[in-house]
Amino acid sequence: MKTRASATKKFGILTAGGDCPGLNAAIRGVCRAAHDRYGMTVIGIANGYRGLIDEDARILRPEDFAGILTRGGTILGASREKPFRKEAGDDEVSGDKVKAIKENYRKLGLDCLVVLGGNGTNTTGYLLAQEGLNVIGLPKTIDNDIVGTDRTFGFHSALAIGTEAIDRLHSTAQSHSRVMVIELMGHKAGWLALYAGVAGGGDVILIPEIPFDINTIARHLEERIAGGKSFSIVVTAEGARSVEEEKMDKKERKKYREQFSSAGYRVAREIEKATGLEIRSTVLGYVQRGGIPSASDRVLATSLGTAAAELLARGEYGRMAALAGNGITSVDLSVPAGKVKPVPRDHYMIDTAMAVGTCLGI
Ligand code: F6P
């Protein structure tokens, strides 16, 4: 097949931050389109930005990105290396890692670097672009909290896993007339807990964007019992916090939180104290990030990946491929850089949850 003209001849690709389902689908999307349509050479960089610092890179050939569409994790490996972060004890960023990245980028002969990651990864991508590198970003995370895209890949798969877990807790909660608390990931945002909570019919949903009042939750659970419903499901985001915690200063809050291994146990203890009901907690953890991507994430990751290849071909650097409505677009890397997208208080899903009788702790 005759390849088309391309501004980019050779690019590096890396996956940074926490992994998620759909990363391999996105790698395949970028590499297939870039290689097959445009004849670009692909350099796979191992373990996120760490591999670029250590020059841990290899040529990816078509057989390397074949058969990976449905695989979980990332064939490239990932790390939470942040080259612009200050090391513990240092007053400022040493600059050594950034220097190494710039040197290796040149040494590898890259025309561009494609970075697949969340807020941190795209922020680093933006900063590297400021340093003169050509960078293209892709939005991945189960947290769905990247500014500039309507959705991130990984979110839909984690949502399906979270929903299935809530479904399974329902039957055991009912059998034992218990309150079941389930903690979902999401970092500082409540997207995952809110969506899985609505999909799984959670009776209470707690998200970081809405500090909860334990008395409101207690009242809601007691009213359910009075109404003949002997069990309840409480879905909490890992970042959820109470109005009481909100009033504490940082030190106080840290001390209080240290008593519990995570939000799920903290919330369970508070409900138990306020109601005397029998509570059990489940922290779903990394199960949410593992395994095969959902069909929806495969489609999104493939579309965003191939869109990134088009940006490479046109030489449109410094951008992040993004979902806007039903279409794929791109935004300047400054749009997601340094930001987190919380659930807006007026988001329709908040009203949807409340309209079906779900307590949001307010
Ligand atoms: O950003 C994805 C995520 O899974 C968050 O939901 C969670 O807070 C965090 O990563 C966990 O990070 P780590 O993999 O470093 O434990």
C-alpha cells in the first residue's frame, strides 16, 4: 500500500501514570494509522517518562502492535515518574531529568512524542512542549477527570466493573439486612462513584465535590428501614469527605484520616456511630483498573489513537486528542495542563441521582 505524506517521520510513544483498560487499544490505534497510512517509524518507550530519562526504548514493528486491542494494561509499561517534580528535600526541580529527556528525544531522532496519560502526564507533555519538544497527548484514566475532553478512555470499563460490584453487593446486603459501603476510585473527582452509583442503584452516593452530612445519611438509611427496606448500599468515592472534615485544618484532617485505611472504612464507621446499624465495607481497588477494556473504551481509544496519528501526519503538535459530543477533536495541551475536572454541582447526573431518591449526603 502506498503511504501518504506526513510531517512526522519518527515518533516516540509512552504510557504514563496509572494504567487503565484501553491503553493498548489506543497504542494500536496510533501505531496502525501512523505506520500503515503514513509509513512512520514508531519508537516504544518503556515505563512512561522513566524510559525517556533512561533511554529505555525500542522500535515497535507491526507485529508488536497486533493482537493487543482487547488486552488490559499497557504493553509499554507505566510509571508515575514526573520529571518536573521536586525531589524530596530539594527546594527546586533539579532539571536533570528534563535535560535527559530532551537529550534522549534528540538522540532517538524523534519528530514528536505521543504521551498517553491522565492530568499529570498531559501536564508534563505541556511542559515538555514549552521546552521545545513536539508533543501530542491522549486522555486516559478511569477517573474521567481530564479537562478538554468529554470522556477519557478507561472510565467506561471501570464504570462497568464498579456497577457489577454494586450489583453483587445488593444480593448479599439484602440477605443479611446490612448496610454495604463500597469505595470506588476516582482520585479527587466523583465521576466513577456517581455514574456507578446511579447505574447500580446505590441508595447513598458520596463524592468529593459534595461534602456529606452524616446526619442526613443516617436519616436516609433509617427512613429506608422504616419504609420496609432492611438493607442499603452506600457508594463512596475514595476522595469523599464530610462537612466535619471540611471544617478541620489540614493537620487535624490528616490525623483523623490516619485512623482508617481508606474512605470506605471511614464512612462505614461514621454511619455505624450515627445509626448503630450493621455495616460492611468493600474497597474495590485495582480491580477497577485491570482486565479487558469495554467495547465503548475500545472504540474511544481507537478513535483517539487514530486522531493522534492524523495530528502527527499534519504536524499539529502541542495538542491533546479529545472527545467532543459525538466527534473527535483536539485541544491545546495548555487546556488540560495543571487542572482536574470535578463533577460540576449543576451536572445533570447529580439531579438524576436525587430524582430517583438517592441520598447524596446533603
Ligand atoms: O488515576 C487513576 C487511579 O487509579 C486513581 O483512581 C487512584 O487514586 C490512583 O490512580 C491510584 O494510584 P496508584 O496506582 O499510584 O496507587
